Amino acid sequence: MSGSTASAEATPPGPVPDDLYTNAVGLGCALEAFQEARQVQAWIEVLAQGAERGLPAQWEWTYQHFTIVLDYYQEQPHLLDPHLPHFLRQLLAIMRANADRPEILHQAAAFTGHLVKVRQAKVAVRHFPHEVADVEPVLALLSQELRAVEPHWETVNVLLLWMSMLILIPFDMSRFDSGQQALTLKRRIYQATRQCLRVANRAQDGAAMLASKFLTRPEIVVELLPEFFDWALTLARDAQAVNTAKMGALKALAAVYKQGKRHDLLAFTPRLLKAILALDLKHNLSAWLRKLNLKVIQRFGLIFLKARVAAWRYQRGNRSLAFNLQPDQSGMLTGQKENLELHPDDGGEDDYDIPDEIEDVIEELLIGLRDKDTVIRWSAAKGIGRITNRLPQELADDVVGSLLKLFSLRESDGAWHGGCLALAELGRRGLLLPQRLKEVVRVVLKALVYDEKKGSFSVGSHIRDAACYVCWAFARAFDPEVLRPFVDQIASALLTVTIFDREVNCRRAASAAFQENVGRQGTFPHGIEILTQADYYAVGSRSHTYLELSVFVAKLGNYLPALVDHLIEKKINHWDSAIRELAAESLHNLTPINPDMMKKEVMSKLLKEAKGSDLFAKHGSIVAIGSVCFALAKDAQTKGQTLQDVLEPGTISDIKSVGSALVEKLSLRMTGGDMLRQAVTSYISNCSKAKFPVHQDQTVELWHAILTENLSNSDPMIQDQARAAVPNFLSEYLKDVKSGELLLDKRDAILDEYLHELDSSELHRRGFAMALGAFPGFALSGRVGDVLKKLIKCTEITPSTEKWAEGRRDSILALTSIAQTVGFSRDTDGDKLVPSTVVRLYQCLLGGFNDYTLDRRGDVGAWVREAAMSSLCSLTLDLVDLEADLVPEICIRDLMPRLAQQAMEKIDRTRGLATKLFASLLYHDKQVPGIPRAKEVKALFPDQLDMVTFQWTVESETFPVFTKLIHFDEYLEKVLVGLVVSVGGLTERLVKHSSAALFKELDTMDGTALNRFAQATLTVLRDNHKVDRVTIPVLKFLDQLLTTSHFEAILEDETHTFSFELLTLVKNEISKSGDPQKLMLSCDVICALLQSHDELTVKKSLVQLAIFLCHKFPRIRKVTANKLFEALLTFADRTIVPEENLDEVNTLLSDTDWDQSIDNLRPIRNKL
């Protein structure tokens, strides 16, 4: 046993995570047995042995793992049952034996409490010991714990549960009084129960369970029950009592009325009901108090009525599966036969005795169905079901009628939800009779599509979910013949929710209800076929259900009209624009199934909505009109027809007028105009793809004017949609309708307009640059050079356009798009790009790497750099695939180091893109010519590099690889620029990994390599003079570098010029600078240079530091003094200051108040 104990103390069980404080996550009901039983047994034994030797030091570790292991079984607690009795007996024995040792007692109670929590008290308490001899000790232990200043609630809870089992002994409890206590045993239990009902922890639940068992004993009913009811009512009425105390009283009342016998409680019930109703707790702010209030009232109602199963209830067929599968004499399955016989019970309809109080109870439950909290509505629905089951048919029908009144437009969404829950409860209990089905189905169908907008969100998903539950309950409650008249309605409604509901939980609920009906009813058309496609996982993707599943279902049976009607009535005018757009796409996909219905019925409805005043409906219908037109055109083309052949002239005229109506009514410039701009842009794009017959019409000019306006809109979504519409529009309406030739005059006018607009503003540049990039190849014929020249100019930074980073980004992307559209060639004939133009294009894109524009949003130049990187990589790979000789190698030799620099910089997104593009060029199927040291660089990457799984944005993965490029002269300077920006950055994670990678490589360098690295560092500082983005991180980097031993050999070489050159560059950098950060960083570097063996460098450094000591900023003076003092101590082996003066200098530096005026400090500085 010692071996198992040691194991329990030393190692966690298999499934427990290493992190002790990780919350256990359920395994989705995938476990088959309690696999850790031996481990848990070992832990309990550790506790038992601790009772003898004291708890081990790692006890907290043991308990933590015990709870984590058990929490894995919260979804399948029944797996604990084979071991639960043994565990509980052991733990309670430990508690019994260690009543005088609180530490052991509380730990055993903690173990027991967690077992009870996982398996639930109702089940676990059955396995508690119930010997008569335990009654007095357990009660004494409970009393002792309750007298403590801070009772241990887990211990109290376990003792209460244990006592609830012990008091079930079938003897009068007065026989166990020893006479040694002032109070009788009954009174002591009663007082302990009352005390625990006031607490605000789980012990309150244990006290309620004890009260339900104790107060319903025959002798206690007479002696203490009336007193308890008075106490509970007094506590509930007490305005000074906290809500938790009132909750304890109500929990106990509900538990007693659930456990007690009707004849014992009936006499108290009218008075209690009246008192509880007078409290009016249904308006209390506490949801739990309102729920308990409703639960108590429900229990009162059940006591008023005799326990019975309603004789009139509807029962479906046989519940035996084996009997259902036996054929009758006609060969039909017996389970399909309707059984509408009434099942008489011992009384009959005349035996009902319904007191007047039942009306009040039902009224309270109906009010509870309207509550704002779901838990209260759910409790009320179950109460309605239980009480209706004991009512005569006539009164039960009145209850159903009252429920149906909840489905009114005057009622809140809570009432609709509560009504659905109540109907489902009645249905599954057989309390909804077939004659009521017509009314019930009607309201359920309304609930399935309930969706009300409130502000920026909508309510209704919980109602639709509950309505699916009602349909699920119908499948289990009614015979197929009873539901047959409503099958088509229910099936269509469930499928529309399954496919088109916005919320995934509603789609899945509808799918489950449909599946239940298919399985139990067997009358849903094409049910099995649909279920194979519309399962739990398939309906998880909204785009999949709208665009693919809808088409599959529409081809089966007669579901198409219902699906289309739902889209037109509920989704085209939906409050969420994403749903409206998906609905339009869905109509496009459904059109080929029945084009006639779409062009006659659907199109007329959409045109009507487009003329209405509802903004959402107008937006959705305009988008849908274009989508359906395009679908009709494609369908007509397959039949050798055109759109004019399938649409009536009047319909064509109405469709054509959609855009003009918006312009005439100024709708695009009013509130909601941006939304309509998106809609009309989509409409123009789809009509263009549909070859809509307006070629010789002014409508073309109108559409072009709308697109032109939208290209300069401030909303990026409108700009993007307009850009996407331009190529479709130009491809159709920039050609002669008969000959198909390019209309040059019209093309030139559009091109000139677009090129001119590039200089208007940044918004214009963004929109029109994107549009030019989207031009089809034929529309650029003869003008490619003009367009490229203008766009290249737009990528340059000028004083007036310095902040137009997004404009430069979109110009770069447009250049790339045009190059890919027109293609490449060595010949100068045609519009394809020749090598000289390709080189010019590369130079322009390489210039984008230098864009570090900053504004209030941060480094917006990163967008330009990313666009330049992506464009260059894309162009290079296209050229390599076409003809490798077309790739300008000189540009590639410049590109790769620049990419490496971006791969080392601080923005994760930019760095990740650069590293991936670098590897893409390096590992392309066809070798990219001109990559410097391609073979050696490729060797730096991991073997079998997976471009997909490699973590390109993770510093710990990329920096160790790319930092090694500093060993190659071709990459050194560019990589160093990116590296020092990261090493001298602000992000802890970035600084940590970049510094570690750099210093690891420096450790491997010999003298020659270090000299090369030092010269490269000077070059970086020299080339970026006064560029704070680089120089501030470089100064931080230099401080780290000089204070380590890496440059020791260089600094000790008196003939080496590095230290003097560095000092000169630092002095030039801070010349006339007022930036305190830069000045303090330069002070760090200059102090570090005091270790140099070059006397001139040391002398000049001291001069500069002396200047700092009288700087106009007091903070600079103080920092300089401190840093100089530290440097003199650190480099004591160097004769920086004559040894005889060192103590005096240090004293002056440390004791002087450097916050004094400069006039007072100057003599001190001069003395130094």
C-alpha cells in the first residue's frame, strides 16, 4: 500500500493536465468507465494515513488533482456508481473517527463534498451510512461546527446530508434522547436546520434536503411542522432579511411540499398560499428568488389536487418498441395505429375536486411564463404541465386557451418563449388533444420565424429555439395520422429554420426537430434524404446552408415555394445586412430550379419592395433583383436565349428604373444612402454580368456615374464593391453591341477621368487606383504606358501626399494587377510589359519598402510595405513560371535582403508575411534567379520545411533562422537594420527572442566577422542619421552590445577606429536634439565607450559627458552623473581618471544635487 501512496503523492494521473490550475474540460460523453478509480482510492488512503501521521506537505496538490479528475466525469457521473459506495463509506468513516481533529475532518468533508457535487446529492446520499448509532455523534459534530466563528461550509453541508439520511430510521426519535442535553434531539435537529437555511452557500441546499426528510416524519408533522411554517413565513416577510435567507425559507418549503404527504400538508396550504402571494415576490429583482417563489406556488397547487394521471390525456400507440415492430393481421406495424382511447383511473371526471385556489396558482404560473429570465419561464412551463395533468379536461382546455393568448403581438418576447415551453411540456405529457392541434400549429409556425429588431440587435432566437422544441415534442407525442394534416406546414417551417436562420443554435435545434419527426412520424417528404445532408455539423455553417443546402432541399418534393417565400418575406428585409446579401445569393442559386416562378412571382415582389420605404427591404430587394437577373440570364444562355427572351418588356423596364429611381429621389444622399449605394453597386455588377439590354440607353451613363461616385466614397466596403463592379460594367458596356469592338472614345474619356481623379484626394486615389487595377485587358489597349506612368507616380512620397499611405498601397496593388492582366513579353509589339518596363516596375515596388509613414493610427506605412512585398513576390513567381530570363536579377539581389529586413522588424503581421514570402521565393518549384547565396540560405531553414504549418509570425521560430543571415555580406546591413529595431524595441517578447538570437550568433563570430559586423553597425547609424525610428533602437542596441564582452577585442585595440567613429556618429546624432530619451540613450553609449583603450575616444567621451552635466534638462544632468559614477566603478581597471582624484570625483558625482541651477553647477563641473 505504501507504493500506491507514494505514487499518489508524486505523480498526477494520466488525463490530468500538467498545469494544476487548468480547469477540466468535459470530454463530450466519450468516457466508458471510471478509469482513475485506483488513483482516487490511493488519494483517499493518503487522507486516512494522514489521520495517523499528519497530512503530507503536498496535500493541496492531491486535493487539486482529485477535483480535476472528478470534474472530467460531470457529464457522465453514473460512471462513478460502482465505486461511489466504497469511497463514501471510507470518507465518512474518516470524518467519524476524526471529530476532534478539524484539519482531517474538513479535508475528508472536502473530498466527500466534491463527490456529492459531481454525482448530485439526491443520488450520493443514498450511499451514506444510516446506522442508529451515528445519529447522536453526527448531530454533535454538526452542532460543534455551527458554533465555530467561521463554520466550514463543505463540512456543514456533508453533515446535513448525512443527517438527512440518518433521520429516516423507522423509530420515534424521542427514544434516542439521552437526557444529558438541555434540548431534545428533535429540537436540536430543528434548530440546526433553521440556522443553516439562512446561510449563503451550498449548505443551504443540504439544510433544505434535511428539512424535507425531517419535517415530514409522522411525529414531527404534528409537533414541529406548524412552527416551521410560521418561522418560514416570518423570514420570507422580513423586510430586513437578505435575499439568501428568504431563498433558504422558500427552498425548504418547496422541499417539504415535494417530500410530504398530501393529507399532512393540505390543511396548511391555503394559508401558506395566501401569505406567499401577498409577498408579491414575482417582482423581486433576484431571479433565483422569483424562481423559488414560483416553485413553491407550483408545489402548493399540486397538493390541492389529487395525484393522478389524467384519464382524458392523449396517448400515442404503444411505448414498447418490440410491440411496435410486430405486424398486425393486415401486415401494418402496430406502432403506427392511433390509440385515442381514454384510460379511466380510479375516479373519473366527476371525481375531481378543484379548489378555488387553483385559479390563483395557474394565474401565477401564467405570469411566470412572461418573466424576463429563462429559468423562471422554464420552471413555470413545467409547473403548468404538472398541474394540468391533474385537471379535468374542460379546465385543462381552458389552460391551453390561456397559453395560446400569450402568442399575441401585444405580448413580450418572454411571453412567446414561455408559451412555447409550456406547449411543449403539455404536448410531451399528452395534454394537448388533437382537436387543439390546428390552433397550436398555427402559433408555433409564427414562433418559428419570430424575429423583432430592438436597437442594434434583435430578439427572437430563444423563441425560435423553443418552437423547435415544441415540434420535437409533437413528434414524440402524436400518432402519424393525427399530425398528417400538418406535416407539410411543419416540415417546410422546420426546413426554413434549419437552412435560413441567422443563429446556429436555432438551425441545429430545427435540424434535430426535423430528424425526430422523420424518425417517429415517417411522413415527412424526403425526410431521410434531407437528413443525410442537413445534419448537426452541416447546418453549422451559415453560408453552406444558404448557398448549398437550400439548393439540395429545393430540388426535393415541394419545398421550393416555401423556401423562396421565406426568403422574400423574412430575409430580404432582415435587419442584418449579411443575411440580406446571403438571401440574395440564395435566390440566385435557387433560380435555375424554377425560372418561371422566379421571373413572374419573385421578381414582381422584389420590384415592389424596391419601391417601398423600408430601408432594409429596399437594400435587400435591390441586391436580390440583380442576383436573380444574373441567374435568369445564365439559365437563358443554356437554352440559347437572352434575358430579353425570358423577361417581359414591362419587367425589363421596371428593373432598368431601379437605379434612376434612387437618383431621382436622392435616396443615395439621404440617411441610409451608404447602404443603398452598396445595393445598387451589386445590382449594376450583376446586371452587367447578365448583359442587361441597356446598351443604347442613358441608363449606362447613369450606372457609370453611380460607380464613379462610389469609387470615391469614404466607406471602404462601398469602394471595394465599386471596384469589383467596374470590370463587369466595362466588359459589357464598353463594346459596340453589334460588332463587339472597343468604343475608343468612351474608353479614353473614362480613363482620362480616372487618371485625373488620382490627384484629387486620398479617397479618390484609393478608389480610382483600385478601379484602374481592375480594368479588363481590352479596355487598357493602347494606354497601358499612360496608366503605369501615372500609378508609378502615385506610389512616390511627396510633401503634399506624405500621409496618403493607403493611396500608395492601392496604387501598388493596381500596378501589380495591371501587369498580371496585360502579361509580359520580350517583344515590343502589343501592350505586354517588356523587360525595361518590368525593371521600372520592380524599382517602383522596391521603393515601397522605404515607406514608414506614421499617423495617429501608428505605422501605416506597413500597409505599403506589405503590398510591395506581396506584389514583388507575385510578379517574380509569375515571371519565373513564364520565362525565368525575364526576371531582372539585379532587382532580386536587392529584393531578398529587403525582405529579410522586413522579416526581422517589430510588427508581427508584417514580419510573418515577409518571412513566408522570403521562403516562397527560396523554395519555389522553379529556381528564382539572382537570389544571393541561395544554397547557403536554404540550408538555414529546417529540413522538410512545411510552408503551411511553420509558424511564420512566432519570434522563437523565425529569429533564430533569419538572424544567421548576418554571416553573409549581401544580407548583413539590411538584416541588421531590422534586427536592431527589434532588439531595441519595446515589446518584451520581441526583445527577448531577437536579442537571444543575435548574441548567439555573435558568440560564434571570429575577429574578422566581428569587425565586419562592427562596420555594418556604424553604416546603419550613418545611413539613418536623424531617423529616430532606427537611431533610438540602435542606441539601445549599442548599449547592450558594448556592455557585454562581444566587442571586448575591438575596444581593447588602440589602433581600431570603431570607438572613435561611433562616438562621432553619436555626437552628430544628438546634435541640436531636444529629445530626452535620445539624449539619455546616447549617454549610456558614451559611458560604455569609456572602456575603450583609445585615449582620444575616452577624452572626447568625457568632454561630452561634461557637457551633459550642465545640460538644460535636470533629468539629463542627474542621469549623466549616475551613469558616469557607475562607469568609473565598472571600469576601475582602466585609468579613466587619475587614481589620486578618483575618490573626489566619485564624491562630487554622487553627493551633488544636480537639480540646482546651471550657474551653481558649472563650477562643480569645471572642477571635475
